[in-house]
Amino acid sequence: MAGGFLAISLLSYHTSKKAIHESIVTSQLPLTSDNIYSEIQKDLIRPILISSLMAGDTFVRDWVLGGERDGVAMQRYLKEIMQRHGAFTSFFVSDVTRRYYHAESVLKQVSADEPRDRWYFRVRDMKEAYEINMDPDLANKDAPTIFINYRVFDYGGRFIGATGIGLTADAVQKRIVDYQQRYQRRIHFADSKGRIVLSSRPELVGKPLAEIDGLATLAPRILSGEQGHYEYTAGSQLVQLNARHIPELKWHLLVEQDEDASLADIRRSLYLNIAIVALVAGFSIWLTALTIGRYQRRLEEMAVTDKLTGIANRQAFAPLIEQLLSELRRSPQAVSLLLIDIDHFKQINDTHGHQAGDDMLRTLAQRIAGSLRESDLIFRWGGEEFLVVLRDCAGENARHLADKIRMAVAATPLAINGTSLHATISVGVAERTEDEDIDHLIGRADQALYLAKRDGRNCSRAV
């Protein structure tokens, strides 16, 4: 009996060892990578969006084209950006005067002969719209800072400078260390050249991947954008590694775990009975479900909301739709769009005032959102337009939902500032075809909306 129990225990151990290996490779590391990707998007994608808005701001371009006469106005603008968005620093460098403007002063004039200014001339000559780079911040006693350097062009497409905001490297580094403590896995971020820019092991920052023990032969594959699972040996430890490319940051996310350390508990539990093993398995399933739930909540929190209506705005569309397309590549399903426009909205504004128009937008946005499933997405698309993305919804069902929303809006007056106002909407419906790109799908929904308006409004049409 003892021999039989030992044989069963050993068999159970080896089976569990294989299962743990597969769980690390196929579940735990990918899920951790997804969670960290979601959180780092909140930390760094928003600063990229802010820098993009600065680069396209008409004030910045008009101020440069006007001769940069009022330097205080630019400093005030940069200070407002820092205060409004909680940025560590903000800047603008003019290509006309080569002045480096900061919220407090004009720091200097950049020069091609000054090594510290090479970043600016690199940004000026690059083809990409922006870069993320870690440099000392002259305005803050050379504190290591992660800068988003965005190129600025005038209305004719001529390069006129670089702008953006910065985050303290220490603050982001602390988040990475927090990730390691929370997920019990080592996390690294490497740039496109293979240099570690952030790591839960601070001593590795600045070191090339090729110089890290065990990674020399894997570095070229990782940097080529080959995502997925890798395995290497560091000293006597077998390390499992999950790598993924983050195109928004132009970085590579590496999440790794020592397999031997993961087996320590199962070794100590070698002689425990199958009931305990079942309990551990049940706990693992619960933990995995909890992790997936947390990941989905993180994605929901990424959305940038429209201040007036409280729903997602147009800037939130790109990252959310990219996530949806990624899911569709793994699990294809029907997707439909509703493009909704409030009929005669200008007349409502002219007759009842802009405040009434704003109240109507808020009320209709909430009504439309209340008619949708949790998995659907709604965006304020334009002045009086809303875009709805329906997951797992074919065109016929989307048309039915569009008419249901439309009739509900038409049948129920809106109480605006004590006045009962009637509103109607027109809806364009389009179902995505296989491999159709999003811009083309939106164009078809817009065409359908045009047909609805041409046919008298307060109706829906599909293309």
C-alpha cells in the first residue's frame, strides 16, 4: 500500500509539474502580460494623447507663425498643460528660433553641437510622429524623465518644432516594481534597439537585452516583433518568458518567471492526498477567473470620456477598437456599427439656446447607452453624432436595435430646463464584412446615415 501510495504521489507530482509548466506558458504569463499592458496604457498612452493634442493645438502653431513675440504666453500655456493633466514637465522647442520653452522660463537655445540637444535634431529628422525617450530634465535638476517628443507642423505641413510632456522615470519605475510585487513575476520594458528602459530589477535599466544572461540568442527574435513564449536558462534556473510588442510605445514588454520557484510548493506538497491537490486546482481556477475579471475592468477604465455627455469620446475610439479587432482575430464574430445623428439639432440650438442643446445631448447619450449591452461601446463622434459598436451583432439585429432606440426617442419628450422638447434621430447601420478595415466600415455607416436623412429623417437605413 505504501509503495502504491508513493507511486501515485510521484505520478501526481510529475503530472502536476507538467500542468504547472503549461499553465505558466499558456495562461499565467500571457494573462499577466495582458494586465500589465492594460495598466501601462493608462500610465503612458494618456501622456501620448496629451502630447498629440499639444502638437495639433492651433495656439501653438499660430504662436510660432506669429513670430513667437509673447514668450510668457507660451510659458503660461505649458504651465496650464502641466496643472491640468498632472504632468511632471512640459515643453516646446521652436525650429525657427531654436528656443527651448518651459513652463517657468526659456531654458536655452538648442544646438546641433551640444550632445544634450541631440534628441531634438533626431526628432526633427525622424519620420514617425513621436518618440518616447528617457533623458535628464534640464528644468528639474536633471531628474531622469520619460519624455514624449511630438513633432509639430504648420498648416502647410512644414516642421516648426517639437512639444510634449514628461513623466518622472522614478514614478514609472515604482509602478514596475509594484507590478512585480503584485504578480510575483519579473517585468522589463525594452526599446526598439533592445535597451532595457524600465525594469522591476533597476540594476538592468540601460543594459542591452543581448548582455543579459540567457537572452543573447533570443534578443533578435524578440526585437523583430515575434510575440509569444520563450524559454531560456539563467545560471541553474529555467526561466519562462512571455514577450509582446507595444506599438503605441514602440517598446517590448517582457514578463518572466522562474519555473523551479513555481514548483517549490508542489514539491513540498508531494505526499499530500488528491483532495488537497483538487483544492489547489480549484483555487487556481478561481484565481484565474479573478485575474480575467480584473483585466476586463482595467480595459473599461482606459476609456477617455466626453466631458459633456459622460460617454467615451472620439479619442478613446482607436485603442478600444484595436483591442476589439485583436479579439476578433482570435475569436471571429459579427460586429455592426450604428451612426446616430440628432435631427435638426442646429434649429434646437438656435431656438432654445446652446444650454438646451447640451442638455439634450446629455440626455440622449444616457438613453442610448441605457439601451445597449455592457459589451457594446458608445462614443460621442461629433457635435450631435454618436457612434455605437455592437459586438456579436449581425446587421439585421443591429437594424432592429436602431429602430427600437429611434422610436423610443421619438415617443418620449425630453424635459429640458422645464420645457418639454421633442427630438428625433436618424441612424446609419453597417455590419462589418470579413477583413474590412474600420475606416471603410465607418464610411459605410456614414453613407447609410446620409440615406436616412435624405429619406426624411427619423428613420434608419443600412448599407
